[in-house]
Amino acid sequence: MSDKTPRLGTSVLGDAELLEKARHSENGRRFTLLYDHGWNSSVVRGVYEKPRHARVALVCHLVWWTRHDTRQARRLFTRSALCPDDRTRYQEYFTTLVQSALRLLGTECYEPNYTSTSPNGI
């Protein structure tokens, strides 16, 4: 891998690798609960007031991990436990979720060459 940072909007991870990294990251437990269990998880329902809030949180994770690659984030979201069953409004709904995530994240995203200088990762 080169030392050049990939541009925003370009994912550097395939779907399977991204899910593996996300599940084993510092926020992995939360990601796994959101992605794999969704609103069926009592933990998720205890943290988020509404399903939409949980969906925004998951989309934030996906947008961060995909480096703002919304196509990959959309593809992964459709496979998640939080994707709505009613797909007729899905396209527009996902767009509003991504807009919320982008406002929250700004330019923050996964950096493939990042290494912590602190022994405890902070």
C-alpha cells in the first residue's frame, strides 16, 4: 500500500474486510449490535430512542469505514438488520440517513495508514 492517503469517497476495503475490521474495532461491539441485530437487540433499544437514531448511528459507522463511499455504504446497509423492510421509500430514506451521517462526520473517516503513537491506542 502506498503512503498516499486515498481521496475521500474512495473505499479501500472490500465488503467482507470492512465488516471484519468494523466488528473487531474499538467500537466493534456497538457496530455488531447495530449491523447484525438491529432493533431486535435490547441493548440497541436501550441506547437509541428510535429505530431511526440507530440507523443514523449505523450509517455513520458505514460512511466512516467506507471513507464516504456512499455506494458501498448503501450496499452494506441493505444487508444489515436495520435496513427497513419497506423498500419503496428506501432510496430517499437512505439519502437522508447519509446526509445526517456526513453532517456528523465532516471529513472524519477510516485512515488505512493510521497507527496509534500511544501504547493504549488513545
